[in-house]
Amino acid sequence: MSKKEKQPEEVIPEEQTVETAAPETGEEASNPLLEELEALKQERAEQEDRFLRLAAEYENYRRRSQKEKESAWTDAKAETASAFLPVYDNLERALKQETADEAYKKGVEMTMAGLKEVLAKLGIEEIPALGETFDPNLHNAVMHVEDEAAGENTIVEVFQAGFRTGDKVIRFAMVKVAN
């Protein structure tokens, strides 16, 4: 054998060997940075969910508060108007009475017109009744009459005017209905 053939193979020390084998697929190398990243992602998602829920809750609170304010305003208007309705009824009765004093009649008419104007500014309107079809949501039937000339469920006489503000009825119209 020649000298070249007899040379021992070069041995690489163990410390210098590099593992290039990939870890098995069943075993994952646990990297603390990846674990921390996943934990932070989960915490962020939870915080975002809490924020969205809080924002939705606030929006619901804001809407509810606005609706309560509007309801309180409507209720206050209705209570105020209902306090003035006896005055309206008295003026209406006074207008139906015959009088020889034209100045007195003119004064009552002007007072009634002023009251109607104030009610209109508050958004309070008279419920239409005479000649209308009876609606139990707006009218209170206190009498029924058989009348061939009037249609069925038609209001033929109004005893007391009804009022409403928006959809809220302040006072139902007291009426006589034809059957």
C-alpha cells in the first residue's frame, strides 16, 4: 500500500457536527417567542371583543336615553295640554251659545283661535271625528244610533273633541256612532 492509501480518514470532532435533521412532525420545537405571540394574539382578540361589546352597549344606552328624553318631552306636553282641555271645552261651548253682544262673541273666537294656535305649536292636533269611520284607538263611542243615511260605523256626532300628539292620544274623542 502506498502512503496515500494508508492515511487515516479525517475525523471531525463531535462538537463541530451540525444537526441538520429536521424535527419529527409530531414533535414541535416549543419556541417561547411563538407561544408568547399566540398568547398576545388571543389577548388582543379578547380585548377587541370587549371593546366592540362596550361600544355596542354604549350605542344602545345612547339610543335608549334619547328615546327616554323624547318620551319625557311628549309626556310633559300631553300633561300640559290635558290641563288646558277643560278650557278648550268651555270655549267651544261658549261659541255654540247665541249672544247679542258681537264684541263678546269676537273675543271668545279670538281666545279659542289663540288656544288652538298654542296647541298646534306644541304639536298637539285635534283628532278628526265627524263623518270619519269609527276607530277605537282614537274614538270613544258613548252612543249608537240606527241611521240609514250614514254609513256603518260612521261618526255622526262629536260630544267632546279628542287630541293627540304624534301617535300618543291625549284624550279620546267622545262620539256617537251610526250602526
